[in-house]
Amino acid sequence: MKKHEEIGKPRRRIEGALKVSGQAKYAAEYQVPDLLYGYIVNATITKGRITHIDETAARTVGGVVDIFHHDHRSDLPKFDMLYKEMDAPPGSAFRPLYDAEVKSNGQPIALVVAETFEAARYAASLLEISYAEEAFDVDLKENLHQAKKPSKGLATLIKPLPPGPRGDFESAYASADARFEGEFLHGSQHHNPLELFATTTVYEGEGKLTIYDKTQGTTNSQVYVSNLFGLRFKDVRVIAPFVGGGFGSGLRPQYQLVLCVMAALELKRNVRVVMDRKQMFTFGHRPETVQRTRFGATADGELTAINHVALAETSRFEDYNEVVVNHANMLYPAGNVTLEYKLVPLDRFTPLDMRAPGGSTGMLAIETTMDQLADQLGIDPLEFRLRNYAERDVSSDKPFSSKELRECYRQGAEQFGWSERKPTSEQGRRGNRLVGHGMSSGMWDVIALPGTATAEFTADGKLIVRSAVTDNGQGTYTVMSQIAAHELGLPLEAVTFEYGDSKLPLSPIQGGSYTTGVIGSAVKASCRALKNELFKLAQIMDGYPLGNALPEDAVFTDGAIVLKEAPHTKIRLTDIIAFNKGKAVTASKSNIPNVFKLKQYTRASHSASFVEVEVDEQLGIINVTRAVTVVAAGRIMNPQTARSQILGGMVWGISMALREETLLDPRLGKYINTSLGEYHLPVHADIHDLEVIFVEEHDTIINELGAKGIGEIGMISMAPAIVNAVYNATGKLVKVFPIKVGDLL
């Protein structure tokens, strides 16, 4: 008997045609009647107070309806708790238009609302704003002495602080045969998804709102808006079926949401507010971070001492933290370890999760340091890692739920041709270009959270699965449909996945590579419960067609229940619905992680990247000519969309190593390259031969699907592999990222 298999099958994104044909609607594209347009005004100082806002000229512009600012707005709550949301770090969250204080450059300070966008934008330019400026400090490197330990809060449960010291690091480091000490710096980086942040608020009357928002969590935005404006949760509906890229920028509700809702409630009109590209640089970002490493090893290549310190920026009002230093001892079982992570409060906006937060930062320093030690010892970098391979997480004294990193190394080295790598001292060449090969390990923690889904089988033979989860482009819509189709034995075309709507079953924000494991497991559970309901009905149908059969005696396939031992005995699912008087059968289930069980294991996905670079000897220009990334991330639901995810991560790794940086002027306290013309990202000419390999990995611990998630892991090992390849080509170790032409001349 053939069972319909959908999990593991390569499938194109179901919504792909809608996107490429322009039919998919994003937050700023919903056409609603009687629409007003808001334009945000941002502070031009970095720190101080607003002393006066002169609206006179702005209000003379035809079509201007109102101007909102701290002296003219609806009431906002005073308590910090009401500004908290699912991704809020410890501290006091930013409150748009709350008072006259300016905390960072570009902070929103007013909203001009008009009948047309053009009128709102022009009127905004006429506002005359006076400030009382105060001294500010935005320079991380000049304030490292003010570093402090992060505050503890709910955020640190998901992003754990470093474990305490093990052994005697100083003695072990002093006696090591090979030692490396380095300081690494990467600047701030800003999210630049294609879709700008936008909100369209439809005022339904009597405090009821329908909100089209760019967000990675419809429920998160719903709760946030309800708390701020004193509305009932059920009266606030947030919809986001299509999100034009998030990468972490939509985990927290951004300020255009607050301003748009405020205007809609006050004016009792439909309102749209869209940020421009420059305004996209005024909120959270990947934090600038200074890292210091000291690693020591024996002459035969045993890593004995690890010291990893990270000092990162945060705002004055929140303690944003990342997991930067924890992974060195998880990957490499040295007996003497000291890890430290501190924050430096500055007059900048609070940083925000950005793809592979912490992991991509920390691994850049860890894996570069590992190559430097290997070079000192005259050991091949891959061999050095294999000699220090961790079969168990010694940092927490726990086993891994599964770990196939060794197989990642093997398959990657074979596919790449790593055995042909030349030592750094033997510089490879192609004409006037130096050729180098580098590799790196990658690791990303698997997060377990609760989530809910419902499944419904209808009279016309369709399966409808529902969850409030968003799809930010990763392929969630397609993968959830595949999981449901697989569980009920239906063709993919018979499944509809309804998502991206806060009225649907509860979902956490989509980030951290946990969505497939969390919501996918809930989808599987709800479909399994639906099968049980359908089977119960089949058992009592006229003539008892299933006899005394139990659920385990049957299989769901091709829209029917079929007995395993008697394949000719089958009942169509539509016949069961007909027996149920045509009423659809529904089941709802939550995925509740077994925290006690999960805590007994270290849960992580792993990767290995192998990279070739060419460096122009005269110009210092670096070209990544080919790269292979091998990933162990549990069960892969859809190899086609998964491959796209990893390819995107590899491109971002190239960006992190060679292109991407937001430049800060410490005298002005502001970022100065706030456009896509000046914020450098890889283009097609930068991307060459990229290959993705998934190794087989079975994990029965992490969730019912055995899926670990792949959004972050494809990026983490790429940037350090590039840095190591550049060193192999040139003999020059660059410690300030991204690498610039001048670093190699």
C-alpha cells in the first residue's frame, strides 16, 4: 500500500506565483477607503529635549488633518510593563511621542497626517523644532571601561548568559605550547529588507481596529497595541500574510505601528504610515561588538585554554544581549575556560536581533582564532578541529540531542577538495591573484517554545490548517502545508494553510530558526488529533466498515482510511463528513515542549563552510570564487526551500565579511550611510559558485518532527571561513570587519 509522502519532498513556494506577479499584498498595499497618510518626523539631535514645535507653517498646507507629537497626542500608559512585548530585553522600552526627551539620533518626534502622502511629507518639512541639546557619547571603543554585566530577565532565558569559569585558565594559557591573543571588531549593521516598515490601520468604529502591519508576529503586535491603547484584544486584529523580509527587524513592533494606530484612533479614520529607507536606520540593528580571545593548545594540537570576552553596545534604556561567547567551549572541550559578556550603554537606539544574532558575531572571533592556532602548530585547520571535536557539551556536562558536525566536515572537505589546500606559507596563485582556502565550523542553539494550530477537514475534501504565524519569505506557508498533507495522507493541493492573522491560533514571533519545529509540531499534532476524530466517526458508520480495527491498524492515504492488513477496506474521508451531516471535523492542539526532558540535552544545529577566495595582489580586492556549506539541522522538511535559506545565509556571510557596515560619526552621533547606495551589500557580481549539502541527522529529542531549523545556521560559518581563506591567501590576519581593500595593501 502506497502512503502519500510529502515531508522531505522538494516543493516550490506555494505563494511564489503571487509574489512574482505582484498579486501578493504587503502592509502598505491594501486599498482601503477614506485613507489618510502619515509622515514621520525624526529628531535631528542625538540627545537632549524638544523645547518647542512650531506647527504654524505646516498647518497651512492644504490637506493637512492633524499633527501629533508629545504635546498633542492621545494618552499613553506610564508603566513599563505595558510597553513590553515578546522580544523585549530588560529595561524600559522606548515610548514613541511619550515626552520631550530625545534618546538617540533619528528618534521619531512627530507625525503629520494629511489627505495625501505628498501633503504630509511636505508639511513635515515645514515643522520648526527647537531643541536643548545635551552632551552625548556613542563611541563604543572609547567607553569599554564602562562595560557592565547585562541585566537578567525573560530574554536571558532564551539567550543565556555565559556559564561560569572552568579550571584555571590563566595557568593553562601561560603553560600552553601555542597561544593566540586577538581583538576583533565589527561595526553596527542594519536590517535592509526589501519591504519598508509600514502599517495600514482600518478604523472599524467603537475602538475596533484591523491592522495590516509589517511584522514577524501578528499576535505580538496585537497584544502590544491593545496594551498601549487600552483596547480589548479581540477588538484588535493584525494581519500580515506577506512580509517582504524581516531578518529580525520585525520581531519587535516598530514605531510606525504606534504612530499609525494613535492617529487612527484619534481621528477615527483609516491611516497609513510608511517609513522611508533612511528611517529604517533609526531603530534596532546588529550591535557593534569588540571581542577578545586568548586560546592555548599543546604541541600536539589539544586545545587546553579558552578565554572569550565580548563587549557590545546597548542603549541607555534597555539591556539588549546576545549569545556571543558561549559556543567556543560547546564546540571545543578545553578544560580551562573563562567567558565574559558585557554591555556598554551608549546614546544609541537599542540594538535588535539580526539574522544569527550573537552566533555570527561570536563565531567570527572563535573560528579565526582556531585557524591562527592551527597555523602556529603547523596543523591543517580541519584536522585541528577534528582533534578537538566535542562528543559531549563539556560546558554544561550534557549530551547533544544529536550532532553530525563530523559528517559535515567529511562531506564538505570531500566536495570542496580541501586536501588540495596549500599552507599559508606556500601562497597559491592565479596570475596576479593570490588564492586562499579557508573553513569554519558553525553552531546555532535550537529553541523550544509553545505554539498552537487547528486542523479542519471539510465536506469538499479540503484540509484547512490555521496558525497566526507569519511567513517572512522562508517558506513557512509551503512547509506547514506539506506537514499537514503528509500527516493526513493528502495531496498538497488539498491543503490550505491560513496564517499571518492574529485571530488565528496563538504563535510566537517568527525568529531564531524555531518556527518549523514549534508551529510544525503543532500542525502535526492537530492533524493527528483530527485523524483520531475522523477515525472515531468511521467506527460508528452504518455497517461498521472498519470492524474492530484500532487507529494503529489503519493508514490515512489518498483521502481515505485504509486498513493495513486489508487494503481493499477503505473509507473516503468525504464519506465520513457526509455521515457527520456534512459538518466539518475540527481539532486543535498545542505544541508544549517537555522542558524537563529538553533541559537534559544541548540542542543545536551545526554547519561547516569551505571557501575559496582570490585576492588581487595589487588592488587588494577580494572575490569569493566558490564555497560549500554543509548543514546538519535534523530532518529537512523541504530541500528546495531549505537550500534557498542556506544560500541566503551564505550570501549574508559574504556581506558580513566583506561588505556590510553602518558607519557612525561619533561627533554627530548619527549613522551616515543610511541608503542602499552607501550601505554596501553583495550584488550579483559578488556571488559565484555556492553549493549546499544537507547531511542526514535524526533527532528524537528536540520535537516531534526532528526539525532543528535552518534560518541562521547557513550564515554563521561563512564569514569566518572567508576571513581564514583571506589569511591563507595573503598571510594577513584582519581583525576589523568588514575587510576593506586598505587592510590588504
